[in-house]
Amino acid sequence: MSESHKTGRPAPKKLGARHKARRRAVDFLFEAEARDLDPVALAADRRALSAEDDAVAPVNAYTDTLVTGVAESLDRIDSVIADHLHQWTLTRLPAVDRAILRVAVWELLNAADVPPVVAVDEAVELAKQLSTDDSPSFVNGVLGQIVSVAPQVRAAAAARPVAERETATDPGESAD
């Protein structure tokens, strides 16, 4: 008989490598914000420490991807989140919720291999594990709105380098 049949509760989700990488990225982003550190440098320090000390878990490559991606796009990510907060400000959110939302929004905008439903589900699961009782539904609501605009934000970001190149060329000069 399965665990869910014995207790009447659903069996706990099995946590895959990507889930663990997301959680570690949230941990690094949270810690970096609390300690006023660069999250990329913090992840690099942990990677070096794990090479020296077997008691420190190695840093997953996807954790690095998430931390670096969030750090490099922080202003854009925070702007997207702030635009979808109703009667809240980004600074008023619990720090762990900010970190969770930042990871999820980075995935929604940049990780073509992660379906939007997965990014949202993973963020809600992290909010259940790490934050307040109200956070999972709050995170789901914010991300639900962002999912609907993510394709437009991706397209605008992809078009921006082309526009920047065109404005960098003097209009009176030939591009030949």
C-alpha cells in the first residue's frame, strides 16, 4: 500500500536535480541579499569550498546558470515583477519570496527548455517549502500574470540588440 493510502495525505513529491538546483539558487540569492554580497561571487565561493570540503555539497551547473542569469538581468527581472504586484512593492515582499520570484521570472524569460507551467509549479513548491502560508498562492498569482506577457518580454529583449546596432550606425553612412 502506498504512503498516500496509509496516511490519507498525498505522497511527497520526488525532488529532481533541477528542483534542488532551483532551491540552492534561491538560497544563494537570499543569502547574498541578506549579507549584501554579489550572488555570483557567493556561488563561486561555495563551488570552491565544495572542492576542498566534502561536507559542502557541490554547486549544480543549473544553480550557477540561475544565479548568474538573475544577477545579470536583475533590473529587468525586478521591473517585470514590480509591474505585476498589485498593492505591493518589491521591497515589501519577504526576501525569500523575492528570490523565488526572481528565479522563476528568469526561467520564464530565458530558459526555453523549461515550460512555463514547470517554472510556475517549481516556484510555488519552493514557496510552500520556504515561505509563509500565504506565499504559494501569492507567488502563483504574480507568476500567472507574468506568464501571459513573457513571450512579449522575450521578443522585446531579442529585438533590442538589433535596434541598438541600428542606432549605433550613423544614418548618413552606408552599411556596405
